[in-house]
Amino acid sequence: MTAIVLAAGKGERLGLNTPKQFIKINGKEMVKIAVERMFKLNPRIIILTTPKDYVERTRKLFEGVNSIKIIEGGKTRAESVLKALELVNEDDEVVLIHDGARPFFPVDKTLRCVRAAEEIGAATLAVPVKDTIAISSDNKIASFPDRSKLWALQTPQCFKAALIKKAHELLKKDNFLPTDDTSLILRYNLSEVKIVEGEHYNIKVTYPVDLAFASVIMEELVNE
Ligand code: CTP
Ligand code: MG
């Protein structure tokens, strides 16, 4: 398995000067927490994308660590994925794609996600939606989807390498800005995508309040 950890974003919604993945949670950079956890899955290699100005700093952060390749990411999340995929040669292995801003993904359930991708081609961690979701029109509620069918997708997401490479190849000629990778698999009709139920503590640090949640999660919830 090859793992791609995405850490080339700017963290604009968090609103700090430093990209969020380099912010420390209880003393450790978020990206470091995520990568150390990823090594528990025994990947062949971890490909880590960072912003251009952070490549050197990130190399220092992982000095002496084997099986990690640190590269400059792209302008969008999808471009960062594409750049990482260009370094994946094996077509029959599983590629796992993960947001570096989700440091607390559950290792056991991620293993299930990898197995599901081996079996059917693609899989994602997800949790049942806890809020009532409405579809709006002109800032008024237009309709309600049936909550029992709604899932909030997380990462890791896992794919057969050939499938995800094909998906990103097709995206090059498509005017679409995906926020994850399973959406491409369905958009181009490449495979079914299995849902593996994850954990609510696998948050993506996005807004300032998430830093407080992250600190508590690290201290009290995650014991793997
Ligand atoms: N990411 C990336 N390359 C980009 C944009 C995003 O590798 N060009 C990564 C981010 O570092 C993050 C993950 O993709 O780990 C999910 O993206 P998101 O949560 O949107 O992070 P940011 O884009 O950094 O945040 P924002 O959208 O608030 O600016
Ligand atoms: Mg973003």
C-alpha cells in the first residue's frame, strides 16, 4: 500500500499565518501526528505533499525517517493528489489518500478501508450525519434529504491504484473541483465505493474551534 498524505493547503478558514497542518496540537505538529499514525499501517511508502515554501522545513521535521517522500503540492487539493499519484508506478497496489489535517484517523477501521478497496476497488471512511441537513434555494429551505441515508465522508479513502490514476487523468479534461476522491470514482463511473463506518473523533481541523477539539481528542480519546 502507498499512502498519500495531503498537507499542501493554506488553511485559510483557520485564518492563521502558518498553514494549519504545521500548527502544534499538545506540542506536536498536526502533520507529524498524522504521518506517525499512518506508519502504523505499514505502508510501502508515504508521499507527503507540502506547500512550496515548506518543503525544506518538512524534510527537517522528518529527518531520519525512512519510507517518506516529501514533494511540493499543487494549487488545489486535486492537483496535489495528481502530483503524488505521478510517483505511484504499481498499478495493482492500493493507494490510500488522507488529509494531513485529520491527525486522529482510526487505524483499525482504516485497515478495513484498505481491505475493502482490495476487494471492490474503492472505499472511504464515513460517519452518519448528526445534524438535520436541508437543501436551500434563495436562503430558504427547499427540501430535506432523508437523514438515514446521509454520510459525512472522511479520509482515509482507499483505491486500487489503476482506478484512482484513471480518475485523475479524466479530471484533467474536466471542469470540476472535487473536495474528495471518491466523488471522481462515481463521476466517471469507475467502481462502486464501499462505506466503512469511521469515528466522529476523526475531525478535519478546519475552523479555530477545531484546535480546541483536537487538543481534547488527542489527550482523552485516541489510545491506539
Ligand atoms: N491540500 C493540499 N493541497 C492543496 C489544498 C489542500 O494538499 N492545494 C490538503 C490540505 O493541506 C488538507 C487537505 O488537503 O490536509 C484538505 O483540505 P482543506 O481542509 O480544505 O485544507 P486547506 O485547503 O489548507 O484549508 P482551507 O480550505 O481552509 O484553506
Ligand atoms: Mg481547502
